[in-house]
Amino acid sequence: MVNSGKARAHTNIALIKYWGKADETYIIPMNNSLSVTLDRFYTETKVTFDESYTKDTLILNGQAVNDAEAAKIHRFMDVFRDLSQTSMFAYIESDNYVPTAAGLASSASAYAALAAACDAALNLGLTGKALSRLARRGSGSASRSIYGGFVEWEKGYDDETSYSFPVEADNWEDDLAMIFVVINNKSKKVSSRAGMSLTRDTSRFYQYWLDHVDEDIASVKHAINQKDFKQLGEVIEANGLRMHATNLGAQPPFTYMVDDSYLVMDIVDQCRKAGHPCYFTMDAGPNVKILVEKKNKQAVIDALHKSFKEDQIIASDITRTGVEIIE
């Protein structure tokens, strides 16, 4: 018996950050987060289950993955085998249409697409909520890539209660875009996983961060409801900076920011003063993401081109399309 399914999922960028796990095994976060889903960057994954296979195989962008990644995929596929009561292994073909240099979490779109492809191949008929929970088991941010537009990830307290859901925006997403400034694509000295654990366990600023996340989420949802770009931008900038401040309070302290990160922040400030509102955010790396209304996108790109090369600047619209079965 052969069962196959193919799915596409887009990556997302957190506007209100997920930083720190309450449960490492099930990837339960310490706080709620809220993201936007990106049109330009996505993963397509085909999964084939066959009784003749003797192991799980992942071919990523035409190449077999290393043993560590293969072991991680095998553990993730066990979740679907348990759910569907099958013992079949799978052959997985995955293509990432995500520039690795952009500082994007391709694991978000990758595990969302894989979860949906498994659902299709095994005829499970899972809801978006269930897919979100299962994608989370591979990568926390994948929980949010099940949906398009604005998406909130409810932290929950166990496997059943930690999942994502769409935030109604009355199609406001269609007016927005995100610009990526690629500063450094070298390996980070402190990985995202290590950074989360270190700040959670040692940072004197971490509790302050947690104490203000719910307030930030509420403010962002109010801004979305009112289509108030200024409020949205001010909140996401402050939230991102507070997340990075927790790293400076860790023992030992560390930072993902570099000189060019601060240069981009300064350019964003200059654009605002020139009448082109835009707001920055950063994840666990030096690259900067800028949220902007489409009507001001080119003006901001032009300002960035004065200091950065053309191939360092990548723009994407926001998509309202969630994960979809394509074969």
C-alpha cells in the first residue's frame, strides 16, 4: 500500500516574539506570540508512505540530510505514525523556496508543509488547530505557518492546549509588506535554541519580558482591529527590543546585533521622519525585518540602497493563504 500527499506552507515572521520554552520536548512556549505570514517564502513537501520502506528518508533541496536532521525527522514522523496507527516509513521530498541568508526560519514553513502532507497522505482529515499542534512538535514557529495573515500562537500549558489560530484583520494584510535587510549569513555564535535557554534560565531581564507580552499582544490586536499602523509598529519595535535586551541580561551576556543592525534602525527612523512610516523587528540574528505599508515600500527600499547592496534587500508581501494541499 502506497500513500502520498504534497503540501505548501509559507514561512512567518513574529511581530510579538516567541522566546523561551516551558517544555523542551513538546515545544510549549513561555509566552504567546503573534506573526504575519509571508507570500514570497515557502516550502513544498511531498510525503510517500510505503510498506516496503525500511526507514524514513528526507531529501531536502535535492540532497539527503545529515544524520542529526534525519533523526529529528524520524521522531517527528513517529508522531504521525502513532496518530494514524501505521508502522510504514516515509520518503520525504522537500524544497525550500526560502533564501537561507535572509535570516528566515525556514523550519516554520518546512514543518507546517510536512504536517499537512502527512495529513493528506494518511487521510487523517485534521483540523487547522490539530495541524498547528502537530507542526509545533517539529518547530515552534511552524505552528503559526498553518495559517495566513496575522496569526497568534496560544502558549497553552500542554500538548493539547498549545496551538495557533488566525487573527481577523479585515484583509488589512493586503496593504502591508515586509522588507528584509540581509546583514550577515554566517553561523551564529549562539543558536536560537541555546539563546532561548540561556536567557530563560539566567537573564535578570527575562521576567520583565514575560510580564509585558500579554499587554503587547492586546495592543497589537487592537491596532489590527483599528488598522492603526503607527500603534502596530511602535508595539512590535518595543517588543523586539525587549526580547534582545533579555540577552544582555543573561550570564554570560550576548547579543545578536551588529553595527549594521543599528544602521538599519537609524535608516528606519530617518524614513519615519521623512514621512514614510516603517518599523523594524529582529529575531535571533543580525538581519533586520521592516514592516511597511505597500504605498511606502519603494521609498524605504530606496533609502536602504544608499547603504546596502541590492542583493541584501529582499521584499515580500503578506499572504492570507495558509497551508494548502497541492497534489
